[in-house]
Amino acid sequence: MIRRRGPGTGGTKTLALLLPDAVAETALRGVTRRVGNVVAWLAVLVSPLLTIGGLIVLQPAGTPAMRDGGAPVPSATPEGWAEMYVRSWLSATRDDSAGLEAFYPPAAKSQRAVGTQVPVDTAVVWAVTPAPGIWSVVVVVDVLVLQPGGGRKATLLCAQVAMTGANGTYVATGLPSPVACPRAGDAVALGYDEVADPGGPIGQSITGFLAAYLTGQGQLDRFVSPGASMAPPRPAPYAAVQVAEVRTHEKFEPGQAARPVDGAVVHSFTHAWGWDATGQTTPVDYALTLVARAGRWEITSIDPAPLIAGR
């Protein structure tokens, strides 16, 4: 019997002390194989639990609630359902009900000819709940309506939809009712009382910026303040841009705008025309903030809204 002093502790050391070399090696391989099998089976059994746990931990907080069958729980305010109902109502013809019965089973058959009115776009104006389980939604629709001369005219139509339901099941209580659309307010006076020369220092910076920003031609960075984020629209919407008018909120003395002090700020409102590849023009307005640097004006932001006079 040979006593071995190899590395190891516990059961491995005991085997090494009691068995001959060959027998000890065989026993050690058997123990190692059995331990490896046990570890492998534990990994197989535990890995699904770890995966489920990881998914629970990593699940985004904004994940929508789901039904037992896996479908999302519907919204408690069915504005989208009302929009689709109004679209079906306007699209229905004598030859095609446009699925109107899915929203209002007893719907009367439309007598309109195909193409006499075409809904283009819809939006919800407001939605109220006059009683539990009942909704009233007003939908505004951009509609192309056939005219007596054969052309089509774009018009806005507002329709009120009443519905009832529960647990994501809705049904209209009647056909849509045309109602008055919200009244447009009076024109707003903007806070840009000063007129700037489009060919002057401020106007040139704005013209160069809009040309590069809207056409994708030229170096946009030349007209933008360092650090300002100005990702242009893609694809470029226009082939050329022409600035028609530049107004500013700040007042400049003659020649002052040509020699700006570094850090000076000016708020501007620009009216321009965008020319597409077919030669058609579209009017556009931009509220911009400019900052002076190194003796020139640079755009630092496209403002979210123009300045209102008196505010």
C-alpha cells in the first residue's frame, strides 16, 4: 500500500492515501465524471428558472398589460375605434359597406357612388364619458368630396360618435352625427417687429442654413453653432430654397448687426419658399435663434414655437 501526498483535500485525498496509483486514478476519474454529470443536470434544471427570472428583472417598466391569451389589454378610452368607425361610415358606398356593420350592426346601407367622398385623414378632437360605460368622441376628418363639375374639394368634417361597451368590446349606439368643428381663433401677432435684410449678415446666415438644411446641399456645419444638434430631414424635401422675409425680435442700430459681439443672441422669424424637383413651391416658416461667434451669426436652434407679441 502506497501513501500519496498529492494535492487535494477531503474525499480525493482519502482515496489517494488508501488505493494504489492505478486504482486511485480510476476512482478519481469516476468521481469526477459523476460530479460533472450532477453539475450538468443542475444547470439544465436551473437555467429555465434563471431565464424566467432574468426576463422578469429586465422587463421594461412600460410594457403594456396583457390578457391571459397574450393579447394587449385595450385602452379604456376607445378613440382609435371611433376614428375607424367614422372612416368606414364615410367610405361606405352602395356597392361596399366598408365593414360598417362591425361598428354598428343595424347600420343603414349607404346610397353613395364609389369615389364621391374619400376620407384622407382623421384625428380625435375630444372624448368624454357622460356615464359609466358610455363614450362620446368627436372625430375630425379631412375628406375629398366630389364637386358638380367633376373635381374634388378637400374639406374638414367633424362627426360625433357615441358608443358603449366593456372589457374592450365596443358597439356604436347610432350612426356618426356631423357637428360643428372647433372654431379657428384669430390670427396671432408675433413678437418680431424688426425687419432684417435677407442679403445682410443675419439674412445670409439664415439663407445658407435653410439651403443646406432643406436641400442637403452645402455644408450645414458652416452655419450652425458648435455643439448644436441640427439633423436635417431625410430625404431632403426640396431642391432649392428662397428666403422671402426675415424679421427679428431684437432691434439693431444701423451697422450693428454687421459687427456682432461674440455671444450676442437674436431671435428671428423667416418666411421662405421650398422648390421641389418638379418646380412646385411650398411656403415654409422658421423660428430660429442665432448666436454671434467670431464676427458672424450662427444658428443655434430651431425654436419649438415663435415668440408671441406681448409675452
